[in-house]
Amino acid sequence: MKFIVWGPSSKLLSEDQELQEQIKEFIKADINVEACQACADQYGVSDDLAELGIDVKYMGEPLTDYLKSDSKVITF
């Protein structure tokens, strides 16, 4: 299972301790947490997210691959 942090959510996550604790629980539960580096860079929070244990990387191609595969993608 993967959880992707995208857009302005990256800034919110960098500031909200309750959300940070939830992400840490995801990671402990072996959920792969990734964040869009372009989005995080736009908000200046790439390093903050990486320090939480999030894999910060450019997500254009990986997300396209997820969408083309049999993966189930939920957005909100």
C-alpha cells in the first residue's frame, strides 16, 4: 500500500503534529509514504517531510505508472 502526499497537503503535513503522528503510524504499519518533490519544493518543505521518514521524489512518472496499472487510486 502507498500513501502519496501531494500539493498543498505537503505544507500542511510539515506544520501539523497530529498529521505527522498519523504518518509515523502509517510508516510503522509498513505503508509506503511518498511525497511529490516538486510540490514539497514549491512550499519549501522537502527536508521537513524527509525527516519524517517520507520518500520525497518526483512523482509524475510513478503516479502515471500507478494509474496505468491495476492499482486502485483514491484521491481527496
